[in-house]
Amino acid sequence: NQPLRLSSQVTFTDKQLSITGAGSAASKIICTDTGGIKFVSTATTELVASQHRFTVNGVSMVQDSEPAAGAGATAIEGVWNYAGSGTIERFTSNDLTISGGGVGKHWYKGVRLVDCAQVRMTNFNFFNQDGHQTCLAEAGVEFVRDNATNVTGFSLTNFRISRVVN
């Protein structure tokens, strides 16, 4: 089982995206430079049907390059364009591991979600594997409220984040 390799960020623009692997120990995405996955929702109204959804299950994202000072990549990013209150699950993940690939190789941010409501994350691990202070991430998980009137509903279960700036 060969890992998928990304040297630049891959952006998906759609109403929903699902990435499913065979488990974070088995399914690896090795990223270099600005590699990572970004989802941009094209839906602009809140619908009960499966709109706005971004799901990542059973995957390990490994950063395998040393970013320049102050720069770096985000492993998983989701951006929603709906500006309402958001009551429908938008981002779900289970068995997601985001890690650095060794000395000096680290993520800038693990998961970044913009205007995302109803987040469900289970069995999430974020860690940069180097013990040096220069390899601390800015955020393990970042929630950004930009256009949404309300960002609510977070369930984080079996959640581990380490090597992050205070």
C-alpha cells in the first residue's frame, strides 16, 4: 500500500467531499512544501440534504518538508460560503492523524475550518514529531468565524493535540 504524495495543496470546490482511507496506520498522505487538502463549499443555502459536508476518515497526513520560517502548510482546510447560523454537520472525521515527518518537518496548522458549524471529530491526533521549539504549530485545530452569523455545535472525542504554540 503506497502512500499518496502531494507537493502542493489540492483544492476541491463542490457541495461535499469525502476522503476515506483504510485507517490512519495504513492510509498515509505524505505532503511536502504546501501540500495538504482544501475543501471549498459551493453551496450558499442551508439544506438538510447532504450539502456542505466534508468528511475525512481513516487517514494519516504527514508533513515531510521543513517549511521556511513563518511559513508552512495546513493539512486539512475547509471553507464554507453559507453566512447563516449553520445547524447541519459540516465537518466530520474519525481516525485522523496529522503529524510531522521528523526533525524540522512540521505542519503550520493541522485542521483549519472557516464558517464551519456542527463539527464532529473522533479519534483525532495532531503532533509534530520534533522536540525543538521551532517546530511548534500555530494551531492543531483552528475555527474561524468569517461570514457566518453563528458557528456552533462542536463534539471532540478522544482528541489529542501536542507540539503547538501556547
